[in-house]
Amino acid sequence: MRFFQPKNEQNAHVQAHWRSPSSRLSPLPKAKCPHTFALLPFLDQLSTSPQPFIVPVPHTPPHSAAPVQKFWQNAVLFLLLYELTRSLLSLSFFILRCAHFFRPMTLEQLTLLNYKNIEEAELRLSPNVNCFIGANGMGKTNVLDAIYFLSFGKSASALTDSNCVRHEADFFMLQGQYIAPDDTRDVVSCALKRGQRKRLRRNDKDYKRLSEHVGAIPLVMLSPSDEQLVTGGSEERRKFMDTVISQTSPRYLEALIRYGKTLLQRNALLKQEGTLDEGLLDVLETLMDADADVIYTARREFVEAFQPIFAPLYARLCNAAAETVSITYESHGDRGALAPILREGRVREHIVGHTLHGPHKDNLDLQMNGHSVRREASQGQIKTFFIAMKLAQFLYLKNHGERRTPLLLLDDIFDKLDAGRVSCIVDYVSGDDFGQIFITDTNRDHLDSILAATHRDYRLFVVEHGQIRCEPSSLSDDETQKN
């Protein structure tokens, strides 16, 4: 590209002529363009357009060609620096936004009113470690269950919501003030009056469907009942998969809910005596087939991603290289589409009165050294196995979906573990991978060892007969707890 100044002094612009690879522009005669000058070599790369463009340049006397050339060189440099600065700023904003994904969601304040055996409590919480100590039946697990309720819209243990209302009361209310990864504050509340529908709200707005809230506050809870994940029936392992995947995939949760409703309708038809309504069954089975495909695909992908997280984590917690563990997904989906299988089995299913095939029959095969964990493992190995599964769930949620660090609830998990395994677990959860942690225990020694290993701010609460008081902690004294 070359710049030239026309001979006509009335022109207030300069036209840039381009050379294409196939044709070379002949230089202009010196008589018509006595003040031709060339810009920097890289100017030829500034545009890929073959069209000429007009660059405004005031008319300059012949003796000032050198200053004009310097002016244009400075102008081009300025433009290059401007574009570079814009790119760096965009990159900085992108990095800052990505960093939010990996910052933990924290619960700043928790309020409980008539929740199980807790009449009233308002807790100011540490963003790092919160410990609740007390004898069995005092209510420390109920605090963790309240936190679980605010994440999932239901209790982790109660069969019905009405069971969460304190015996002497007609309602319960929970409220949590959260600090989101982008430093905004969210207020989540849930209230239930006996005989009425519960209300779940976020920032004073009611949810139309509770499923819309699942995944908004990711959470992982470990408790002694999680042993059923290994020793219980297949429904426990399906529940485990559903709890994890639903927090990262709204599409999966919607398909799971639809499939459950359609399954109930099909089972109701199968229980009826007399001739089956083949047309209605065709419709139901078509709907089930579409949702089953979504469920099967998501579960298969989950297990494929989960296994590489779980196996090394178990090895670290048990500190025994000789124990090799694996998880295998067993599903109807391995045999193909669900609709033909259901159609073929209608007669038999009519006899038994329920559906025998589908994702509601899926399972996880848990093995250690090539044998079933359920039949071969010791009590300590079983407990380490399900603890490793739940901590692997934490890491999976942290690196999938919206990539936010979940809250971690550890409810009395150190019982029946030898000192070596306890030490490995304490060392692991004290690392930087974990955000806000809530721990309950009856043994003060376990809590002291955890707090000594974390080197992080903490709060220690003592729970007695539903009353909660805060002990002196590493937080400042002006942060008080009310109950």
C-alpha cells in the first residue's frame, strides 16, 4: 500500500491504492506525485479488503513530507496500542468472570423457627468451617438438615414436610442469607404451615416449581445413613446419581420428573383387570422412551466422568494401594430403545402389575478388587467407600455445570473409622479444594483435630436440647450468634 498526495491542492484527502497478489500497481509518475512516501511495511497487512479506502490528510507543502510521515507513523502506533489495550482488558474481564465460577457459595446467616426440635435460632456462620458438637438427639443434625432443606426444598431425612414442624407448633420457617460467587447476596426462605402448601422463595420471589431451585445452591451431605449407598438396594444408588446430575442439568431433572409421572400412569393401567388399553399404552410408552433416553445418556456420561475422580480419591482416603475400586453403570439402555422392550413385555407386566424395564431399574455395580463391596468389604472399607463417593460427588459438582464450589455437610461420619482413615479424611477436607464446611460430632477430639489441621477461621457451636450457643472461636468477637 502506498500513499500519495494529488497534484490538485484543493483536494483534502489522499487515496490509498492496493496491490493484489495477481497484479502489481505501477508507481505513479514523479511529476504528478512528487511527495510520495511509504509507511511501515506491516501496513500492508492491516486489511484484507481489496477495495481502496480514503484516509483524510490535510494538504501539506512539499517541504513538510517528513513531519507528515512521522505523524502517520505515530497514528498507526496509537491505533495498535489502543487495540492491544482493548484486548487485554477483555481478557482481564474474562479471567475475573471465570474466577467467579470457582469461588465458593457461602451461607452467611441461618435462621430457624420451629424446625424439628429447634424452637428458635439465628446463627452467624464462618465462611470456612462450622462445627456443631453435642450428644445424640440434641438437635445438631437438625441444623444441617435445615441447610439441606434450603438447597433442595425438602428434608434429607423426614418422609414428609409436616414431620419437620416442631411438635408444639403449627408451622416452621427457615431462612438463609448467602453470598454468591459474584459477591451478590441471595436470601432463600422456606415456610410451611400444617395442612398448607410450603412456600420456597428466593429474594422475595416465589418459585413456581421447586425443581427450578435445585442446583442454585449446590450442596453435598455425608451422614451415617449414606452407608445404604453401598449396602442398600439399587434405589439408593439411583438416588445418588439423580441428586448429583440434577444439580448440574435442569434438562435431566425435568426428564426424570416427567418419566416418574408417566411411569405411575402406566403402572396404574397395568394394575387394572381385563383387557389393556393398547392405544393409551402406546402413547405412554412413547413418552417414556423419549425421557428414558435423556436419563440413560446423562447417567452414562456421569459415571464415565465420575470413575476417574472416585478411584484415586478412595486410594488417598484409605491409604492402601492394594485396594482397587470401580463403579459400573448397569442399565436397560444397553439393550437399546425402551419402547420396543415395554411393548414386548406388556403381557408379563400386566400379570405382575408394574413396569419391569426402564431407568427406574438402573443400578451401579460397586466393586473392590474385582468383588462386590456389599458382600466382601469390611465395615471400615464400606464406610470409606461411600465417603469417597460423596467427596467425589463434591469434586464433580465443583467442575461441572456452573462450576461453583458446593457447601459440604459432614454429619457424624468419623464413628467406626480407625485413626489412620480419620486422619486421611481430615487432611483431605482441610485442603483448598473445599469451601464452606459444616461438621457435627459427639467427640470433641475429632473436632479439635480437624480445627488444628485446617488453619482456617472457624466457629464452634454447642447444641443442647435444641438450644444453640456459640463458643469462642477464631472469628472476631463482634460477630455474635443469637438464639
